[in-house]
Amino acid sequence: MLDDVGYGRREVKPRPVLPALQLADCMEEGFLQDAREAHQYVIALCCVLVPSRSNPLIRR
């Protein structure tokens, strides 16, 4: 069950600095997301450029 608790309120609270190990984990997650995105573009480009029997864009 969800309840509507009203409008959100912006509240800035002080946060402790992240340790180097956790900061490195965050950077690795960013790199992983970038790699996934690049992989999708490469696969899409290969589907258009590389002839194959399963590619409907190329007639044989």
C-alpha cells in the first residue's frame, strides 16, 4: 500500500566523505555503464554492416 505523503522538501544535510574504496566502486559502476552503452552501439552497427543470414536488411 502506498500513501501520498505530500510534496517533497529539499533538505541539504552534511554527508561524510566517501572512503577511497567506495569512491572507486562508484567509478567502476560508471565505467561499466559506459561499456554497456558502447556495446549496444557496436552491436547495432554490426547488424547493419555485417552480412548474415539472420540480418533482414541484407538479401541473399
